[in-house]
Amino acid sequence: MSKFEERLKFLADVNVEKGIIELLRNLGFEVQWVADLDKFMEDEQVLKLAAKESRIVLKR
């Protein structure tokens, strides 16, 4: 994995399938799943959290 890939961090919204999250984690990416935090989190909160933690938002 390149240094660029090691720095990529994702925030996956609740509608992203668990299998995709597991695949990305198995590939070495850091993925936080909104469903593990608060499955009722509003989109605005998702975006604020992603910005705060410098994560790329994944949506389906």
C-alpha cells in the first residue's frame, strides 16, 4: 500500500453495505461506519464529522 493510500480515511454512511466496509478495511483503509456510531445521524452531522476527522464520505 502506498503512503497516499495509508492516509485515506473514510466515513461510510449507514446506506453503505457492510461488505463494502469490510472489504475496504481488509485492504488496509481506515473506515468508520455511521451505523456503528448513530444510525439516525443526519446528513449534516455526517458531513461535519467527516470534515472534523478529515475523512472522505462514502454514500450509496
